[in-house]
Amino acid sequence: MATAVTGEPKIKYGPQVKTEGVPNLFEPQTVTPFVPPPPGIDNLGITSTDTFKVPGVGEFTVDFTGYVRVVRSEPTSDDWTSSEVYTNLLEMHMEGESPELGPIQVRLNSDCLSTGMIRTPFADEQATQPAKACRMAVGAIFELPRLGLELYNKEPVLLTIDDVCSIPPAGNPGKGQIYQMLPLYDVANPDAEPVAYLTSLSFQMGTYLSRAETQAAH
Amino acid sequence: MATAVTGEPKIKYGPQVKTEGVPNLFEPQTVTPFVPPPPGIDNLGITSTDTFKVPGVGEFTVDFTGYVRVVRSEPTSDDWTSSEVYTNLLEMHMEGESPELGPIQVRLNSDCLSTGMIRTPFADEQATQPAKACRMAVGAIFELPRLGLELYNKEPVLLTIDDVCSIPPAGNPGKGQIYQMLPLYDVANPDAEPVAYLTSLSFQMGTYLSRAETQAAH
């Protein structure tokens, strides 16, 4: 069910980060707070609670568990405060189950390059050792096999993590920045009106996984 | 400077709305509150106040004036509360001037279909004659001729209007839903890191314009 992004995506939400020669990082890893790390591909656990509204049917809150594989760029500087780090989601795999909707699997939409960045908030650039902020724009596919339905977003889901004191922000909580609703479309009928909406999303980054743990999730 | 969207855009943020046979509406128009109107192309004034952050240079707040041309779909129902209306931005032209940055012109990015919808908020669907909410995802180009620079967004700018009691929501205030910052990229160097950020945006929809007023703005 996990899908890696291959080839050239049609839509890029930001800069593409180099992956060649970048180490694939599993547990255990030592992460030093307030130090911009060398490039890496982080294999991290993730949990998420998403609420879906299906007009005329109902609203459904679903807990998801899974992992992400994220490539990080060379920091633009060795200095924590002024450094920027760019990220791409290479893989995402989350599973949840709803009594009404059945199992739901979430993966990346390979039409999109899901991109992000970590930088110091503008208001904190004069602070000593400020926390940084992480933002990532994501194109996802929600697969609902019991309903024979695959849904996707056409506007990126913006995932944000504040108070980032180490990179990667393993263990941090984050939020999907959704104003009221984010339309979801039917993969089988992409030009039609939205069939559902994501109305809220909160998540928690986990820690580094073992290679076996990411493989077991496939 | 105004640019109409022609051909097939590479990125569509939502459904495409039919324009053939849809009347092009200028002032004067009679808009009836709480009644879903027949399809139309609305030529409306707009003003906007945008704040741009250019790292290492400064933060600049600029007032813009101009117009938009928006096509509205046939409402999905005659009933105000349950009706949905889909919209596409066909044209946008705004001009502003900053003492530091010089003149700035804003137009649509023709690579994107900028799309929106008007519907009743989920929480208000049982209310009698509820206000509706309008949301639109926009791909724009900001032209800064003094700096020889054109900037664009890769994540859509989400413009929202609440308390919509008539369609179109002429005269309503609205907001760009920006969490901290929205990256802007250099048209001449699209694969590079962002060069500026939009950090806040508030706008006000104007009323119907005359044909002469929209032509004068070109």
C-alpha cells in the first residue's frame, strides 16, 4: 500500500531535494538540539487524527498510525538561527479504521511533490537559540476499500509543527492548517465536484523506526 | 497587464466551471439576498492589503486596487441553505505601489485554474436562512518591474469570505488564510528556494464595475 514517488511529479509544491548519496536513517540516531544536521532521509513514525465530513452522510473522526520517509537538504547555514532546511516527503503510509467507513489507508499522491521547509519564524530571528517552525504541503490519497473509493486533495494539506528545537522534529505535535474544510475529490471522477471534506487534522511525529518496522508496514 | 486564462491549465485547484453562454455581468445588477442566482460572470472591484517579507531585506505592506472576473456555476439547488455554487477566477488585475519595492501588479498565473466554492458551513446546515461561506484557491503572479522580478506561489493562496448573504458576495471583507507565511518563487528561477513570502492578506470585494472600468484597468 505504501507508494514511493517515482518519476517527475506534475505538481511541485516547492523545491525538490536531492536524494542521491543521502543516508537512509533508521533507529537508533542521535539528534543534537539546536544544531543543523547534515542531510538525511528520516524514517519516522507518525500518528494522526483526521476528521472527514461527507455531506448528507456524516462526520467521521479516524485515528491513523504509520510512518513517513522524509529527505532533508543540506542546511543553508551552520548557524541554527539563520539556517533553512528544505524537505520532501518521499513516502507516507498510514492506516486507520472507522466503524462506518471501514479501513482507510493514506499514501502520497505521486502526481505531487510534497515539499516543506524548516526555518526560524520571522518574529524570532533576533532571539538567542529560537525554536524553528516546520511547514509541509502534502498531496495525499485516502483509500477506502470497503466503499471502493479513493479520495485526494487538489489543494495541498498544510502540515505545520511549531517549537522545533531539533531536526528532525521527532516527537513533536503538529496540525493540519485547515480553514473550515479542505475539499477531497474522487480519483475515479477527478473533474467532478468534491465528494468529501477534511475538516480537521492533528498529528504527532514519532521517533526513528527500524528498517524492519517500515517494511512490516508495507 | 491583465491576463485571461486560456487553454488548459496544468494545475486545477478544483472543478472547472462552464463559461459558454454565461452572461458577462457589469453594473448595474440587482442581487437578491438569500436567493441562489442563475450562472453569471461577475466583474467586480476588489481592494487588498498584502504584506510581503523578503528575508534580509524587510517587510512591506502594500495596498492594491483592481478587479476580478469570476464565473459562477448553476447552483446545485434552488434552496439557499443546501445550494452549492462553484466559481473560477477568469481574470484578476490589481495594482499597488510600495515606496521601497516600486509598483506591483498582480495577475492570475495561467498555469493554474483558480477555483472556489460557496456553500453553507457544515455547522449551520440546520439553521434558517444561514449565511454561506466562500473559499477560493488562487495561483497568482506578482510583477515588480522596478526590481525586474516576477514572483508566484506554488501553494494556492486561500481567500475566504464568511457571512455571505448574497451571491456574489459584493462588498464583503475577506481574508487570505496564511499560516505564518506562504512562500513565493521567482518566475525566472522556478526550481530554486523561495525568494519572498506573503505573510498576511486581507481584502474587500467591491461591487459590479462598468465595462469601461474593467477596460480602463488594462
